[in-house]
Amino acid sequence: LNIYTSTMSSDDIDRTEEENNIQVWKIKKLIQKLEAARGAGTSMISLIIPPKDQVARYNKMLADEYGTASNIKNRVNRLSVLAAITSTKEKLKLYTRVPNNGLVVYCGTILTEDNKEKKVNIAFEPHKPINTSLYLCDNKFHTEALSELLESDLKYGFVIVDGSGTLYGTLSGNTRTVLHKFTVELPKKHGRGGQSSVRFARLRLEKRHNYLRKVAEGCVQHFITNDQPNVSGIILAGLADFKNDLYGTDMFDPRLKRVVIDIVDTSYGFENGFSQAIELSAERLKDVKFVKEKRLISSFFDEIAQDTGKYCFGIRDALYSAEAGAVHTLIVYENLDYDRYVVITPEGDKVLYYTTEQADKPGAFKDSKSGLECEVKDKMPLVEWLAENYKKFGCSLQFVTDRSQEGMQFVKGFGGIGALLRYKLEFDVLDQEEEDAAAVAKNDDDDYDFFY
């Protein structure tokens, strides 16, 4: 009997995590589209089947619903509801059993921006088990269960405490949330008072004690639910010794004391102290996406600061490097406002990349040589196209947000797209081609701008 054992390397784990992150991003985008969709009547079906349930049970339920819907008095609404139920039943026929993570189906007729009807029929297995059973027929799609699924399993609590006030916050994935904050005025040490100096000192200690009691009570209020901590760990941070006094006092709930994973000194309080505490406790929070995102963008900035040449940014340079096979990691802002257009020109198909504003300019799709307006063959958001095709370039794809200071700088200063390269590339040729194209465009009096 031969027994084979297999272990996953760190590269395999990173690849699995990367694919999982892209799946999460795709579901986020799907949720945005589904939430924006509206129907004329109650003909939009939301169906969620949890793992280990039976497809046959839901087929029977839909058959019963079909009979009930036949009694709807409004003819238009009746026909649209019956059509949606029929489409949902047809979709379920593709599944002999419920997938391991469950099954999510959205089906119905929605109204487009120009008030035309469009049929939607989506079925997929979520990236992790969805333990919710749902059937709703409404004028909108219900995505609440999917949104809950996107919340990171790990959530960390932060208490930023010093002599001026306290802030309670949480960090989950790349989402930083301030739960509550309050300020306080504590008396300071002084040598005045003569015989009353001892009384003043006692009053000062009493107010500090009351302040710590209030902070400890706030910790219970925000970080305990159903007699259990609602966070995976707590980080105490702030100026001076308040954080250590809080941890050492009997007023601090023992249930929370057990999940304290770090105590860090910060130079600031409140929101700035919150940001600094996240950075200082990064080693303890290795698995939190927010920290990984900051670390990734910081490594990109380090390459620029050291002028290694193994970096690029902007649509043109990033996509040129990807097609050359030089990109190790492609970094893209998750809400990047660029679309990928395939247009038909006399010389064949051509690919253009435009923002929404650039695409609306007169002559944006005019051919520079013939002067004719090009027909748009295909249009797709660039981020979606990259999510589908990044493996063809042999690189990894990382989506980032603008919620961190580094992320905001990357989006505002570098266009929201950049890459870490395997080796240095020269972009002078592209600069020259762009200058030549600009000269031709100027001679032809064309008013348009494209990148590729």
C-alpha cells in the first residue's frame, strides 16, 4: 500500500489566497450591480440554497410558487413573475446536487438606464459556505447574505487611550471602523496647595481611577456580545502608561484580558494613534488585509525611492510591461475608472483604454489615419478584464483600496495602477511613439487622446 502525502508550499498558499481575494472582489462588484438593479414589478427572484440541502426540495417549492403566481391579477406582472420562476427552475436543472459552499441564484427582469427591460439569470457557488436559506420575489435583488459573507472572519479591536481621551475601533480585512471616542480633562500634577497638596493628589488619582473605569466599561460595551468577545484579539495603544494601567487593573474584564494580543506605544491619540497602532502591531496582524495592502504599496514606493527601475505606473506602461511578461505583481485600485474598448478600424481591431470622461469626448473613437469614426466592437471595465486575464501575463494581481494613506497616495498620485517588475524595462520607445502619434493628431486637427 503506497501512501502519498502532499504539502502546500508558501507559493501555493499565496496563489490560493490571491485567487480567493479576486473571487471576493468579483462578488463585491456583482453585489454592486445587483443592488443597483430595479424591476418594474415583483419579478426579481433571489434564491439561496445552503450546503447539504436538496435541489429537488427547491424545485418543488418553485413549482408550488408557479401555481400561486398564476393567480396574480395584473397580467404584465403575472407573466414576468412566471417567466422568472421558469428561468430559475431551468437554472436549477443544471445542478444535480448543491455545491459544497451552497448555491446562489438571481433571476428576473430588470430595467436598464434607458428604461428597457433586460433579463438577468445568474447562478454561482460562493467562495465560502453560505449558511442561509432564502427565497424572495421582489422588485429588487436581496444581497444581504452575500455582503455578510464578504466580512473577514478575523476582526481585531483597538483601544487608543491616553490622558486626553479614548477611541474604540475595529480592523477587519482592509476595513477600519471607529466605534466610539470621547475626550476627558484630567487634573495634572502640581506643587501648589501647601497642606492641601495631598488632597489634590488624591483627587487627581481618583479622577484617573474613574476615567479608567469608564474606559474599561466601554471595552465591555463594544467588544463583548452574548458574554463572549466579538473580536479575535485586542490591541491596547496610546501615550504614557494609561494602556498598561488599564491592562493591569481589576476593572478590565478578564474575558477581554485573555484576548489582548499586543500593547503598543503611539505618539498620537484618537484617529492618528489608531493608524499608528495598526502599523506598530503589524507583526501580530499579519493576516489582516489592511496591513498587507499597506505593506504591498510601501514596497512599490520603496522601489521608486531607490530608483531600481523595476517598477512602472500608469495604464500604458503597466499593460506594456504585462504583455512583455516583465510584471511580477500587478497592483490595481479596485474601483479604477477605466474601460477597455475594442474598436474596428480599416486596419483591423484596435484596443483603447479610456476613462468615462475621455470616452465622452468628441472624436474619442476617430481613426487617426482615415479620420473615420470607429465602431465599438466590445466594451468591458478594465479591472474586470484584468481579473479574467491576468494569468495570461504570468503575474499575480492584487487589488487595493484608497482607505489607507498609502492607498490614497497610490490612487491620486500614480493613477491607481502600477506594477512591480521582474527586470528593468525601457519605456523611451513608448514615449517616442506617443509623441509621434500626438504630432500626427495635431496635424490632422483631431481632438482625442488614447493610450494604447
